[in-house]
Amino acid sequence: MRSRRGGRLFWEGSWPQTPISAEARGRLRVWKSKAADKFAPYREDVRDAAVQFLRRGSRVGRARAFEKVRRLLPARAVLEGVRLEGDPLAVWAMLRARGPVAIDPDTRNGRPVEPYLKQDCVVVEYILVGKVGVSVGLWTLEVPDHALGRMLDRMPGADIDAVLLAAHHAALRAQLDDDKIRTSLANHKSSFLLPAGNGVFSCEIRAGPDVASGGALHVHLFAHTWLHGDQLHDDQTPLLVDGAEGARLGDGVLLPAPLHRLDRVDDGGSVQIRVWAPGMPETLARPMGRA
């Protein structure tokens, strides 16, 4: 549970009762004030540009329409992939500060949502332009204020954008067949270490009905805290995200929501993934030259 004592932020219960430093809280507050700006995806000019992107028949025409869409998006939006042939598609990632992610509790066992899942946070969202028009939503990662505060305490000079985007790309490249991922999919209490900057986020996989999308099943990663690489013991190994072969989270379970459908198929938590036929730009799941 979160509480304040003398203006300082503490974490009780499962978290050590150690305050986030005033310097870290101040820097996080300034950064979040900028990241809280909301993008209005259904503005008429954005919608019209997206329609032109879909209707243009030639690659040159689509490229021009794509550049118009790109100019209309926030400067903070990071292009992840674009396809101009066949079914045109463009996807951006954007960091946004927000309140807690609204995923319903696991009604099979009747347990309420735990307090640590009710924190304000920063999420990685997608902005997708394609057959669905312009769509924006939660994508790969939910990082609560506690984890961000710990990161700034342990790495004061951290570039918040760079660390979060590095973690986002690591999540996309993580192998679905990794034992740690398989265990976490079956038991959401099981955590794993996701590379992020000079350290790692200790993450769990959250899966459940997404209130914002009318109850559709959604999967994303929740970061409990951030650990510097120097804090890790020999038996604490991050996920392998580079140089590995096989299906990756970004190829299926962590696709942007409009590109797939997830269905829970048994009480054990097994999830069936149905991918939208044209797929997504290759660079999205396997970004090159990224941290």
C-alpha cells in the first residue's frame, strides 16, 4: 500500500518501506507532466490523412500520405514499422503517463485487485494507422511510479524515454518459448527480468479483461521495480532478447490490439492467439539497431 509520511512516498506491504528520494520524485514529476499530454487520434485532419494513406493505389502516393500522417502525430511518437504495399499499415509507440490500468480481477478465484496494481503509471501505447483507421491503446508495458522512482534513485542520469523504449523493444523480442515467459503466462505471480538500460525491470505478465476495450482479453507486462545491473546476483539472468530464434512475444501475444484477438481457452490460463492475416511490418517485432 502507498502512503505519505512527511511528504515522502513509502511503499508498505510487499515493498520495502524505503522512500523514493526527493530528487527522483521531482524529476519524475516534471517528466510525467510532459508525458501526460493526450493525443487525439480522431481529429479530423488525422483521420483524413489516414484515409488517404489507405486509398492511394501507388507506393509513391502512399508514401506521401504516410508522411502527412507522420507530421500530424506528436513529436514523442516513435515510428516502429510501416508497410506501403498490400494492406498498408503504420505503427508508432508512445509513452504516456496515466492512472492505473483497468483490468478486471481474476473472477475465477474471487480475489480483488492487489494494491500494488492500483498505482499511477507510465505505459507504452501504440498508434496504429491501417484498415482500422486510427487506433490508440495500451501496448506492451505498464511501469508504475514506484518502479520509475527506483530507476531514478539507482541511475540518477537515466534517460527515461530511452530506458522505457529499450524495455518495450526487449519485450517485443523476448521468446515465447522462454521458460520464464511460459511460467509467467501460467502463473502471473511468477516474475522475470526484462532488460532496460543499465539494468532490468522485474516484470510479471498481466492478462485479463480490459475494461477500456469492452472486456476483450488483453496481455501486457507489469514492472514491479527496476534493478541496476550491479544489483543482480549470479542466478538472476535477464531474458534473452538478442540472437535468439523462434516465436517472439511481438509476433503474437504482444501485437497491438487491432492486429490480433486473444481468447482464454481453459481455466489454467491458456490463451489462443488469432493474428490478423496481413500481419505487421517486420521491423515491429524485430526492430533493428534498437537498444
